[in-house]
Amino acid sequence: MVLLDSSAWLEVFYQAPLYKKFLKYLRQEGAWVVSTINLFEVYRKLAKKSEDLALEAVAKMRTGKLIEVTEGLSIEAGDLSIQYQLGMADSLILATAYQEEVTLVTKDYDFHKIPGCKVYR
């Protein structure tokens, strides 16, 4: 299981240059974890282009294990934010990956030195 960061999902939905690297993680239905923060970020970005595309993306993402932000997750994210100097969204996504004990897969270089993260460039 993995947690694809929003940057990875957007790469897939736009079929951008790195999309095949991320697509391999989506071959087995439901083999991923999704933070509700990822749903927000991906929907917001895609809805600017097409609401239909954004809704299709959310439907695909929701076939994984959806993790909502809780009080405990928020506190863990706060600690991770301080430790790794990450913003709120990135900290919540990282905390979700750690809570679920999965690898965070991303193209966001902010994660490149953080344990449990695989960054594609």
C-alpha cells in the first residue's frame, strides 16, 4: 500500500511526463491510501479545468482507503510540521502515511529527505 501525494495524482490525471511512474501504483484496485487533504487538493486543481474531470478523479481516488483528518492526526501533523518544516497540507498528508504505515509517493521535493517517502523527479 502507498499514499500518493496530490502531485502524483495530478501527474496521472493530466498524463504529465511522470505519470507512468505513478500509474504503476494504481494497477491494483484499492491498493492505496488517500487523505481527505489529497481529495481537496486534487479536486480544487482539476475543477478549474473541468468539474467532470474533477469528479471522475475523486471517484477514482475514493476506491482506495480514505482517511479523514482527526484530532490525533492533526497533533501528529503539527509535530511533523515542526520536525521537517512542512506546511499544513504536507504535514497532514505525511502524518496520514505514517499512521497507516505506508510509503508516501510524490514528486514534491520537500519530502526528499524524509523517511518513508519516495520522491520522483
